[in-house]
Amino acid sequence: MAVRAIRGATQVEADDRDEILAATTELVSAVMERNALGTGDVISVLFTATPDLTAEFPALAARNLGFQEVPLMCASEIAVPHGLPRVIRLMAHVETDRPRAQVQHVYLRGATALRVDIAQ
């Protein structure tokens, strides 16, 4: 087993609690599914949100998905003037047998613009 970091991001239309939770649920679920992971494989997850998102903690979506024993943390992205707005990012540290080249990073919705080279 190796420890790997998996990146992902999504974008919401508005600073709305339900939108933040729905988009984060979609993102976390996609990361887990595409990398064949269970919550027991996840060591920790760091969530960030752009400064224009304050209606809810993205980590709540992971808790609602059963990440009860996984350390989760939320932080604010730096306010870069030309940065994409309303973006939620994650970096999950996981245990997996997958080689680094087979890890599936997940970029959804408008966040595909952040990594067009690997966005699904």
C-alpha cells in the first residue's frame, strides 16, 4: 500500500449552502468512485474554498457521506485577482495500491478550466 494524494475541484453557481453541499458531495463521490476507494482508505481530506464561498463548510458534505472517522479540514484559498470564482478544491490523502500514474484526479463543472489536461 502506498500513500497517494488525490486532487479535485468543482465550481458552484452561487454562495448557497445547498449548492456547496451538492457540488462537494458530487466531487467527493466522484473521487471515491473513480479511484475505487472506501472511507477506510482515506487518511485525511483538506478542502479549500475561494473567499467568495462562506455559506457552508465543504467538509460537511463528506461527513454526510460517512467520513465520520476521517480527519477533515477546511481553509480559504488566497484571493488571487484573476482566480476562478466560487471554487471548492480538495486534496485527499489515501492508501491505495494504484501507482501514481493511475490515480484519477477529478475536476468537475467550471473547475475543468483549472486542469484541462486531466479534467473529466
